Amino acid sequence: MRAGTLAAAGALLLAPAAAAPQASASGDAPLFGRSEALVVGGLVAAQVALFAFDDDIRSVSARARSQASDDVASVFRPLGRKPPWYYASSAALVVGLAAGEERLADVGLHALLSLALANAVTGGLKGLTGRSRPVVLDMQGAESVWVARDADEWGLLEGWREGGPKQSWPSGHTTAAFAVASVLSEELGGVTPWIAYPLATGVAWSRVNDQAHWATDVLMGALVGTLTARLVVRFAHRDAASPEETLLVEHNVTSGGVRLGLRVAVS
């Protein structure tokens, strides 16, 4: 956990300083534009197409699993743990505000909001749908053994009643990884998407390799994380063209400080 925390904190704190200067997400960009429609449409289509093959994908992944794949998965897995990203985004926000670094504070705030909202959606869906994980620990007599489950084992509200074994859909690790990747990509641009999204995809793959999730679980996690983060960043940077309240981090030229608050524009 400590290594994951340090890696997440370093990535989030150093990325804004290392990236080339770039304007924040355009205020002219719609909250839900063509790119968002393509992302949502593609992931939803993949969900529908792959539901019937979840068991087959689990079988192929189980046969391909090895010590080498587990070692690789152990590298990606920490990048999907939620607490390190909450610590890192909070630290980025606080350090940015204290140091007058608007860009750093901006990334920290939007990452924190995106993580909170995306994980709230994922947590609600986990509890509501009650999908069984690919393998669960079951008591057989006096012993605990891992038992394979079927991909079509769902139960309304069972995720809340039974907890982890029935909280497979969507993947929380994947949700967090794609939320952070999307915030960094939207805010920093340049080569950032080419680094952030492959890392998030690695997290998704690790969850399937570990048999902690079905393939469609990680697809849904990617959808929730990506869409939520894009909407948060787009909303935060949209121009005041209509009555609205916009979350922002704003630089104060006179004092050299940074102000966190709400921009209220009335047309």
C-alpha cells in the first residue's frame, strides 16, 4: 500500500509541473460532445457484445495465468487502489493552493471530485446489481476453498447484503484508474493520454488476470471513470454562457495566491 501511495502521489504531483504548458479544457467544448458519445457508445457496445463471453474470457485468462502474469499484474494493481489517489489528489490541491500553483491545485481538485463521483456511481451499481465475482471464497466444512462462479449470477440488492463476493460489477479499481487518467489527459494534454490510458488499461487487465472481475466489469469501470472525469473537467472549465455555478481554482494576480470556490455567472 505504501508503494502504491507514493507512486500515485508522485504521478499526480509531478505531472502538472512536467507537462508542457497548455490551456485548460476549452470552455467552448460541450459537456457531452462527439468524443464522449463515441466513448460511451463504444464501451456500451462492448459490454453488450461481451456479456455472453464473460465465462469464456475467464477460462482463457485462467489458463494463461502464470507467475509472470501475476508479477506484471502486481505492478498495475496498486494504481487502481482508491485511497492513494484520494491522498494524492488532496495533497496536490493543498500544495497547489499553498504555493500559488493554480495548475497543480486545479488538477488536484478535479481529480478529487472525479474520484468521489465515479466511485459513488460504481459503489451504487455494485450494491444494486449484486453480481458474483469470478471466484469466491466458500466454506466447505471446516475449510475455506475458492469456488468458481458463473457470469450470469446477479442478485438485486445482494451487493449491499452480502458485500465483496457479490460486488463484481463494475470494477472499482478500474473506475479509479480511468477517472485519474481522464483528468490528467483532459487537463495536461500532449502525450499524457498515451501514458495515462495504457496504465489504466493495465489496471483493468490485472483485475481480470487476478480473477477478481469479469471482462465486462472492467469495461463498465472504464466507462464510469472516463465519463465522470471528462464531465467534471468540462463543467469546471466551461465558459459562463448561461446562469451557472462552476467549480474552479482561480489565481489572484494581486496577491499572487490561489482561490478555491464557485464562480457564479448570470447572463
